Amino acid sequence: MLDVRFVRENPEQVVKALEKRNYDSSVFDDFLKNEKSRKDMREEVDNHRMKLNDISGKIGMMRKQGEDVSQLLQGAKSLSDTIKNQETYLNEYEVKVRNSLLIIPNIPHESVPVGKDEKENVEVRRWGEPRQFDFEPLNHWDIGEMLEIIDFERASKIAGARFSLMKGLGAKLERALMNFMLDLNVSKGYKEVFPPILVNRESMTGTGQLPKFAFELFIISDPELYLIPTAEVSVTNIHRNEILSEKELPIYYTAYTPCFRREAGSYGKDVRGLIRQHQFNKVELVKFAKPEDSYDELEALTKDAEDILQKLELPYRVVALCTGDLGFAASKTYDLEVWLPAQQKYREISSCSNFEDFQARRANIRFKREGKKGTEFVHTLNGSGLAIGRTVIAILENYQQKDGSVVIPEVLRPYMGVDIIK
RNA sequence: GGAGAGGUGGCCGAGCUGGUCGAAGGCAGCCGCCUGCUAAGCGGUUGUGGGAGUAAAAUCUCACCCAGGGUUCGAAUCCCUGCCUCUCCGCCA
């Protein structure tokens, strides 16, 4: 959420940002109109309130001295009615203003490349050389089925399309990756947490999934709860409605959680294999930082995610998302894309973003500077470190052998207990 | 699921037969005094958000005693709803 005052005072900047994101700026016109009404009405109500408080005080004093108050009472009554009446309008304006504010996206950072869609994302760097195969590399789903470590058919019997059943060493690989990543992240100073997977509406609003992206969520209606699409939601909301002290910042968390996504609007996309599932595992990195540090923290967080790929010896590249591809809440995002030999493509395996104070304002996460009055919003960041399912894909495809077996990356062997799946 | 108790400022804790309560008192914190150090002691001070105001302050003002409604001229105090916490019983991984 943007700062009301900022939006009110810098409308042209906001419009410009919306245009860069290919957003329709009509929401914005409504906002300005309602915000003006809201502000005027607020002032009027406040003034009337002051008068009423004054009269009420007098009534109290006079009563105590046994004086007649019927005259004052009459005036107070009508003033009170006026206020009540105005407050219903004020309420409407406030709701409208908040509602339009909640669906206005974040303003991209000045360093974000301007572009229309993902085609105009900018490659920042590459790591590792794609392996040269002396045979035709197979898709991960073929490898998985041949090795009997992934069973798509039974998964669809149990739950439906876009689910998977991991078996034997496949299941163990999933678990090994979670443990490996968590251990590595913890060794870098991230605090491990294991949060709720079902969250309430306030949490979903806090990180920006609601109200705009309800169609992407699995929703439970009684009681009203939402399955998280990413641990970002649970973990960022740990500090919702809190005032942190300056000295406890920055805060680093890492969490493993399952994630749930409707994948509405992605019909026909990546229907085969593990790429796009309704349920998948992910290890997440989340940071709370002071505003002046947040972009350094973004670079560091991205490096931490990259380090996982490097230790697994998987070739990847880093891409800076352009304004047209940038997520709703993000100010800046780097995607990590891992090389998939069967597709001959780099595919997203991690997304690292700085949200600046966009989420913090929605979720009301503030901090207090030492010796200073008042509070400021923190900056929130997060990134996958990493998506487990997609890491499984990358390992199966990049480490496959001619005989159909898959070699286990060095760093995972202590977690797997074997060095090859065959 | 059944029966009770409760949610007040950084913490503890009064107030809850409606008015002078943003809220006693204590602790903690900050500033100053005093004491050759420390402790004790003394005086002062300390929340959040919005608006007006200022070069910036000062200052003025509205709101906030879990949340949302209601009664009333006026609510931390009365009524309703929701959420959460605790105790007992039942049930359960």
C-alpha cells in the first residue's frame, strides 16, 4: 500500500508508475476524489467533536452544582446527531479510499528496467556452464517415472491434475533438499521458523495477496482461512502490528512450508511434470530491514539464494524483472533461473524481491530509531531459497546419466545416504 | 464440544455504582540533583495515529483502555457481536 499523503501530494508520480506497469490508472481518479471528500469530512467532524466535548464537559460540571442543563442538553443532542450523520459519510469515504489504495501496485524502484513483459527482463549475470550431453537428455517426468520416484497417475487419482506423488528416493530427495537448504540458510544467520500454513484474511491483506488476487488462492470458508501460496505470507506477518526496536534490525528468517496455488489462468501452461503444481514445497528467505539498508539486503539475499544453486552445481542466470513483469507488491525483483537441459531453457527457481515499505504499511510493521521520536515503516524482503519441486527437476535433468540413473550432487549425499538413484 | 474467568500504556496493575481518565500506583526507561565509585535517595519526564500550526520547535485539536456495533449530551466504565487468552470437564493426532 502506498502512503496516502504521498499519493495525494504526488499524483503524477503515481500515474507514471502505473503506466510503466501497464496498469489502468482509472482506479486512481476515484481515489483522488474520495480522498478529498474524506479529508474535508474528517476536519468537519473533528471540529464538531471539539464543540461537543466542550458542551458535555460543561453539562457535567453544572449537574454537579445542581444547575439546570436542559438548554445545553438540547444543543448537545442536535450536535451529536449531526456528527453521527457525518460519520456515516466519513466511514464510507474511508472505506473507499482504503479499498482503492489496496489495489494500487507498488512503485518500481528507479533501477528497474522499463519494459512491457517478461521478454524485456534484463539478464544480470550467469553462473555455470550448461552441460554437454552425448545423448538426448530426457524430461524430468520421464526420468521420474522410469526410476519410479514420481507417480503422476496416482497423484491425480488421489487429488487431481497438478499434483504429484513422490516415492522412495524421490520422496527422500524432496526431504534432503529441504534439510540441506534450511541448514545452509541457518548457517548464514537466518532464524528457522515453521509457521501456520493456513492464515487469516488480515495476513493475506498484509502481504498483498488480498484483495486483488483472491482467484489465485485456495480458500476455506468455515472458518474463513486461506492456504498460503508462499511462506512469505506467514513469515512476514509474524511482525504485523508490531513496533520493532532499531537494534533488532535486520531480522532474517528462513522457513520451509508447503505452498498452495490455484494456478487459475495458467491453463495449458506447463501441464506436465512438476513445474506448476497446486501444492509444492518451498524454503523461503524473509528479511526485515531499515530503509537505508534494504537494497544492500536485496543483493545479499539474492546471493544467498544463488549460493544454494552453486553448492548444488546447477547452472543458472540472474534476471532483473522489468516494470511490466514486476509483481504487484514488489519495488524490485531478481529472478533466479536454472538451466533445464530437456527444455534447453532457463526456468525460474527463485524470486527475490524488495517490497520497501509497501507490505509494512499494509501490515503495519514499524520500528523506532534510537533516541528519535515516532516510528517508521520497515522494509520487507523475501526470496525463495529455493523452490524444492523445481530443484528436483533441475537435479533430475542436469544429473541424468545415459543409463537412466541420476547422480546425487555432492552436498546432498550426506542427506540422501546414497550417491545415485537408479 | 460443555462450564467458568479475563483482555487497560514497554511490563505489572487500579479504575468498571458513566463526566474533572490518555487514564492512580509500582517497575523499567530517559533527564537533572545529590553521594569521592556503586547502590539507595530527591525532582522532573516518558505512548500511537490523523489534522492545524512552525524554518524547525513550541502550541492547539480529534481519535485510540482487544476489535466492531449500540445506548447516552457524555463510555475504559452499561448493552450486543466477534476475536484471543486462561482454568475445569469431555474428545482427539
